Amino acid sequence: MMGTMSERNYPRVTTALPGPKSQEIFDRQSKVFYTQMQQGDMCPFILDRKTDDELLHDVDGNSFANHISAWGASPYGAFPPSVREATIAAWDRYGMEISCFIQSPPVTELAERLVALAPGKLTRVAPTVTGTEAVEGAIKLAREATGRPMILAFLGQYHGESTYLAQSTSTELSVNTSNAGVYAPGIVFAPYPSAYRTPFAKGAGPHDDTVVIDYIEHWLLRHQVEASQIAGVLIEPIAGELGVYAPSQGFWDGLNRLCREHGWLLICDEVQSGMGRSGPVWAGDLWGLEPDLLLVGKGFSAGGQPMAAIIGTDAVMADTPVHTTGTYVWEPAAIAGALAGLDLLEPAMANAMELERIGREVLTPLIERHERIGDVRQYGSWAAIEFVTDKESKTPDTESQFAFHRAALRRGVFAISAPEKWVYRMQPALTMDPELFRWSCERLVEAADEVLG
């Protein structure tokens, strides 16, 4: 049972950030790690320990409310006892094993339970280790099933870190990141649909995101690719790295129509948005989506060992030569942890909806309170605050966002931010104590008032 805030310690920051012990380790890191492991600007402390009250404690004695949840991979808090116990028991019983070759009973049990949770006509499972592998496997499955070469994707989505997908790896960064993108053949892009930010209209909005359907139908299919060459549509029902954007029902109705008319497979990437993160089991449930392929990861691991999967229809996966497995796919201890996590899912989803209610109550008024806060979005245990120079132009305001992040850190709230981002993102455990979440949101209001005046 979670304790109330009156029975626990509040987050507390008593040193400059980074503190002296953290700084000493950062200095050592700078001599041995490559650039992407040097994250002191975004996370200006070194973790000493986590506690089961959802606090992060650093080596200098500071503590922070944890709104990262291992980038969503620890959906039930830092130490879900049942996940830990099941993982250790499976390790003691089976050790490390290659489950795509030598299988134990829990392998089938997990696949059966995953299918039972899946929407619509999804009946088959292809195990993978990571979300990246799930995306690439789904693309292979779609091409094999349809005999078509092309995939339609959307600008700004995040699908992993492999070489092939580097060209579609995009976040809410204000500029192109580098020359590392690989312009691989076989993918065409449309803008991600959003009522708040669209390339087709100016002004404060809200905008009609079904214009993206018009663009696909009357421009992309006319001038760039033939509809008969597209195997599938790869889309995040809620685009997390982009800034927790979600399309409208009208957009989904239009996209489903195009899929039916042209024989496209609908591939929903729910690696971040699924497993209760957005409120229901799948974000697509918010709009009644029935994909042909659904990708799951992150929260599927339940905070245990890495787990991901592709769930698909009989038509696509019952008799396919496509191979997605490997040495570390669904090893026994990871399976046991994921099974234990599924037992925690239903009450966690109920708690996530309470976090959504609190976030909308406390954070949404920031839109009217400050000219530089353009929008606030929350779905389940997932919130975003978008900073702009003004509400009319909606020019990204990276400076205010990062100053806000630093002000929040001084108050003991740690979430997802970077100097080049203009969207501040909260991703707490689905099970976070609502009282701690409310406390965190109230500190964010204070931080906004300090930075934005």
C-alpha cells in the first residue's frame, strides 16, 4: 500500500546541481565516455539509489520525484516485488536460455496472455528483445505479406536506433541533429497529424488534422508513390518523443479508409504508448483501432529484463518465413517478470487515469496563465508542456523550456528535458502515488511562474 505524502519524505534539494560528489564523477566520465553518455546538462546528478516511494536519491544527498520511470520501462515503480521474485525464481530454475530454440512452458503462456490483451483480430506473436527490433521486424513482415516494397511513416515519430531507422528517428528537437541520418529507400513520409502544430496552417489553432489525409491522398499518392506499392502504414497512436501528440478520430477514420481501399496494413507502434501508459491497455483503444500489426516493448518488461514483441494477424504471421528472433529473445527470467507485470496492469491503469485527472486539473491552466506555454497535453501517465515564444506563431522556445527544467530540478522534480527541446515531458510510473504527482505538478506551476514571470 502506498503511503501518503504526510508519511513520507518530500523530495529535497540542498546543494547546487550538480553537487560536489556528482561533479567529481561527471569529470571522470568526460574522460572515458563518448558524447552521448555525458548527460550532465539534462540530468545534473549521479544516482545513488532509488526508493519505493518513487524518489531518486543522488550521491550528494538530494532527492527528486521520478518522472522518468526508466523511459517507461519501469511502469510499476522501481521495485515491484512480484516482478523481482518471479524473475529470480525463473533464473534459478531455467538459467539463461535461447527461448526461440529451447522453450519452457512460460514462453507459450506469455504469448497467450499477450494475444488475450490484443485488440481486434491479432492472434500471433513474434518475440523480439527491443522496440527497435519489433519495428524492423514488422516492416519485414508487412513487405513479405503484401509483396510490396514501401512503408508510409510520419515525420517526427521515434522508431528506434538502428541504422535503417535512423532516418525516421526524430524527436521534438528544434533542428536537424547531424549528418548521421541514413536516407534509406523504401519509406515515404507525411507530417504527423496534430491539432496543435501543423505545416498546413498558421495561427493558434486548434487545426483540423484530417488535412494530413488530404495530403497523403491528393499529393503524396499522386506525385511520390503509387498506392499499390505501399505495404503498410507505420504510426505511433500517440507520438511520445515528438511531444505526446495524438491524432483526432477524424484522422483515424480517414487513415482506416485509405488502408481498406488500398490494401495497406496498419502497423501501430505502441512501444511507448502501450501497456497502460496512455490510460487504456493500448493508446489505439482511445480511437477503436484494430491494427494488423501491433508493436509492444518498454512497459512490457514490467521493470524486469528487456522484452518486446510484434503481435499480428493470422493473415500476416501464421505462415511467414520472416525471422525476428535471436539469442536474447524472451529469455526465461525476462518472461517471468513480464508475466508478473501483466498481473499488475489493471490496477495500474486505474491509477494512471487518476494521474491524468490531476495533471489536467493542475497543469492545463498554465496555457492561460503564461503566453509562452502554448499547450499542455496528458494521456494517462504521460504529460507534455510545450513552450513557444508566443501563442500565435508557436515558434519553439527552447530557452524557456530548459530554464523551466532547471527550476523544476531545484524543487525536486525530475522529468524529460534537453537544452534543444521545447517540449517538457513527464513519464512517471503508472503506480505513482497521486499525492506525489499532485505535489510535483504544483512545483511545476511554481517553476513556470519563476521562469516566465
